Amino acid sequence: GSAIAWIGLALVGAVWGVTFFVSVPLHVRLDRGFDARAHRALVVTNWARTALWSARLWVSIAMLVELLTAAGPVPRS
């Protein structure tokens, strides 16, 4: 029920948090010129964001399955 929706919301919040507080500052550093450490860190944070969005996808699928299951069979005419 609502627990899965809260998990989905938490995952989106985590993605936004990593984006705004980690990835954006790394992009700012790279705007000033190439920095190997910033580049490496950005790649790592991008993988973290990818994992979080992937988890969010599975939560969304679970929510959809729950919704369709709760709706019951579609009546035939």
C-alpha cells in the first residue's frame, strides 16, 4: 500500500539529493577545467544515480502490479 509509495518517494529524494548536493558541485568543478578526481567522483555518483533510478523503476512496477491486482479482473462485455 502506502509503504511502497513512501519507498518510491524516498528513492526520488535520494536521487535529487545526490544530484543537487554531489553531482552539481562536481560539474561546477569540471566547468573550471578538467579535474581527474572530480571526473572520477562524477562517474561514481552517476552510477549511484543509475542504481537509485533502477530501484525506483522496480518500485513503480510493484506499485502498478499492486494497483492492477487490487482492481480485480476486467469485466468482459
